[in-house]
Amino acid sequence: MFGRSLLSANLVRKSLTTSARRQVHKGGESTPPMRHVTNGQKFLFYLFVTGTFISYPSYVLYNMNNLRPHPENQLDSEVTEQLQARIAAKKEGTFKPFQ
């Protein structure tokens, strides 16, 4: 009686391993769909995938300035005073740039 239970356990173990091995080798169910696609369609699919992958990062890099808030570009008060003094000196004719 004890021998029959060992025998049945051995048979169950063997059937599980053989069924697992046979599941791996089902060729018709595990072949990729690209096997039946023409070369032109494969090439167009490749172009579509690469275009999709490249388009988003290039869009982000192209619109980088629109994604972040713009800083206020103002000169310091001392710099604006110097610019106004230079403009006034140019109008008077007393401006000397190489001093």
C-alpha cells in the first residue's frame, strides 16, 4: 500500500515535468507575429518605432524654454546708470571708450 503511493507520486512528478517540457516547445503558439510580416512592413514599423522614441525627447528639448517660468531679465541699477551716462557722453561727444 505504501509502495503504491510512492509509485503514484513518482508518476505525477514525471507527468508534470514532461508536460512542462512540452509546453516550452509549442512552436505554433510561441512564434512571433513578425515572422509573417513582409520586409517592407518591418522596415516601416522600425521607422515608426524609432520616430516615436525620438519625437518626445526632441519635443521636450525644443520647448525647454516654454516649460519653465521665465526669469525677469533686468539690469542692476548701477549698470543702468552707467549706460545712461555713456549714452549722454556719446551725445555730448565726450565719450572715450578706451580709457
